[in-house]
Amino acid sequence: MVAVKVKAKITEDNSGVKSYLPILLTEQGELSPVTDYLLHLEANGKSVATMNRVIRATAKLMEYMDANTDAFADPKLLFQTFTKRLYSGTVGEEGLDPSGLYWIPTSTTETGLIISALTGLTDWLANNKGAAYLNPLRVATPHEERLNYAAWYRKNQNDFLGHIKDEAISSAAKKARTIKGRTPLAKVNDDAIAFPEHHWNTFFQEGIGGAKDPRVALRDKLILLLMHGGGLRVSEAISLWVTDVFEDPNDPSKAIVRIYDETDGRAPYGWKSRTGDKTRKAYLKAEFNRIPRKQMLGTARLGFKSKVVDHKDNYLQVQWFPSDYGRVFMALWKNYVKYRAVIESHHPYAFIAFNKKSFGNPYTLRAFNENYASGLRRICLEPNKAEGLDPHGHRHNYGRRLERVDLSPLVIRKCMHHKSLESQVPYTQKGNDEISQLLSEATERLTLTDSNVKPLDWQSLVEKGFEDIDPLGYFTGEHPKLGKK
């Protein structure tokens, strides 16, 4: 392997603050230009996932360059051929690969991401380090220019001030990348599979609830309720702090749960730093010497996908549906906090590990996923995302329930904390099974005399014309031998 990814702690100045980033190491040492670019991305608030994509793409390109050291004199031609090999793989028709790479073809979508990541990296290196552009801009063709305008319009159609950008897009639309990747298949809103409702009670009570340690069962049930009854993403649910569950003043048996952004959310208890800072990021550093989990690397990291909050204090408030889920949560929470309160832990997270190795540490996403899979197996089910048997399936189930009671799309958007109405379409559209059932019911109504569509006499369709595939008339013809009652 030409380069390997490692986790690094980087010191940039004389302060006590360190940056924790993935970097690339080669036989000659750290690939410092790439590290500089990643520090630039970090300064602009880019996610760890974006940085990891740059690392993977760069390592892939270096691997290709190492296998083809004598093949290219022009960097742009190198990049062009590298892109082609991503699509085609490197194994010839005879099953041989003299380069020794033995790459299999990469998907159109993944290749596009690699091209984008390397374009961003090499543009920055060209502008800041004097390197050559691998994927320079060129004059767009008329077709590309129209596509650029269409893409800009789609991105900004909901922007109230979008009209002021017209002059900028006019010049930008006339440019295109030399290598822009192939167009992937158009995607419709796919069948977002929800967790099967008929498995819910058994899974909650006997699956997740079947853990031997009652503390584990309570903890995982609470997380499951936040996802299934409140529509949260699993990473949002696990990030709950002990300070952020309250009794509803209108109904003390029901819980009010808030999930704060750990960077900009307001600190609990009215806390503020000596300089007046009131954010949770400052609170974590001052009280626990921790950084927000979305800035961490490794298994401790938790994402925070939502770009919309429900309050100026920067939190999401869980909206229970049906509302009785809020009462179930509060009843279980009162029991869980009795266990949580007696365990010493230097952090504010509600959900903690109970195994000996990491006792009292914040609960990780990986650990929950393992326990979730174990819960499914207790009721003789296997994890299967395509069938909704995974944590995110509960958010889809929540969205489908909201849609079935004919709530306003604006209300559903608020409940699911989406930025736009378009974001909730995959969660609220009917699934393939539900559509099939509705069409079956509609087919039965075709027999009504006032129907505008006449029923299909399917038996008459197979009386003639099938001699070539059913010459003995077992299933077709005027008098089929089989299949007739």
C-alpha cells in the first residue's frame, strides 16, 4: 500500500487546543500538503466524512500513480486515464492486470465523489502551493451551460434572496470541468422502508426488552422510543444529555425531550463562561474537558445531520406520535435515571455503557447497533435494511404514521425537523407494499357498473398465441390442462 490513513493529533499554535484529523502517511512520512488542505476544510466547518473522502480519493490516486510511474508526462492526462480506470477497473479481458492493481469497476456515484474530492484538493494545491491543476475549468458546451443553470435554479428555487445571485451564476454557468464524471442513473424517491408495524410490540418488549441486564434493556428501550415514537435519527437520540428531559407542565406523566446542538446549543443550568460564552461547546470544555462528539474521530463520534432547530437555544424538541409514547418514555426514564445517578461519569450524556470494559463511558453508535441486532435475533429476525429492520426504519415508520392521519405537510416537516418539504417525501410516500395493496383494492372496484375503467378478462388473453412457449397447453389455450379449478 502506497499510503495509509492514520488518526493524528495536530498542534498548530501555542495554545492547548489540538486538531484531531485523519492524515495520510507514506514511506517518506506524512503527506503534509494533504494535511494542510484538511486543516483548511476543518476551518470551514467541513465534516469528518468529507475529510475521510478526500483521504480515500487521494490514496486511490497515489496507488494508481505508483503503478504507472512511467506512463504519463501530462498530469491532466494522468487524471483523465485514472478516472477511466475507476469506471472500467484495471483487469483486462484475459483476466490479467500487469499494473498489479486489480481494481474492480467503481460505481458511477462513487467515481463522481472521488473526482469531486480530488478536484477540490488539487484546486487548493494549485492556488496555495503552486501545483498543477489536474481538472481545470474550460468553456462549457451549450448543453452543459443549460444543465448548470438548471442545477443552480433547483438549488436556489426556495431562496428568498436568490435573485441577487443572477450575475454570479451567469459567468459560472459558462464554465465546466475538464473531467466531470458520468451522469448517474436518475433516482426517483425510492421506497423508504419503514420498520414493520406488526413486529414493533414484540421487538420492544422481548427483543430490545429481552436483555439480561435491566439497565441495558431500559437504556435501549428509551433510545428506541425516541426513534420510533419521536422520529429522531439514532445519532440524535444517543446524544441526549441527562439535563434535557422534563415533565410536561400540562401533563406531568408525559416527557418533554430536547436534543441540543453540542456546538451552538445553550448550556444547561444557565451556565456561562468567565467571558460570557453560553454554548454547550464551551460548557463541555470548561466542565469536562471534552469536545462535541460530532467533532470526534473513531467510535465516540456522533453525527448531527439536522440543519433546523426548534428554538433560539438551538435544540430539537421531540414530538411524540401517538402522544402516549411520551408517557411510556417518562415512566421508563424515571427508572433509568436511578441507575444513571449512582454511576460516576465525567460527562453529561444520558446513555452510558454498562459493560465492564467501558463502564460509565458515553454509549456509542456501534454498541447500540450491535445490541439492536441482538434484539432482532431474540425474536428470530435478522437485521435487514431493505425490510426496514434497522434503526433508521423507525424514523420512516414515524413519518408514515404522520402521513396516514392526514396531517399538514408543514406539521410533518416540523415534527421531523426537515429544512424543506422535499426532504420528507421519502418518509411520507407510500411504500411498494402499500401501493400494491391499494391497487388490488382498486382492481376489485372495477367490477362496479359505474367504473370508468373496465375489468381485465385475463383468461381470454392466454387462449391464443402461446403455442411456442406452452405447446402442450398446460397453462394456456382454450382448455388448459393445469391450473384450472
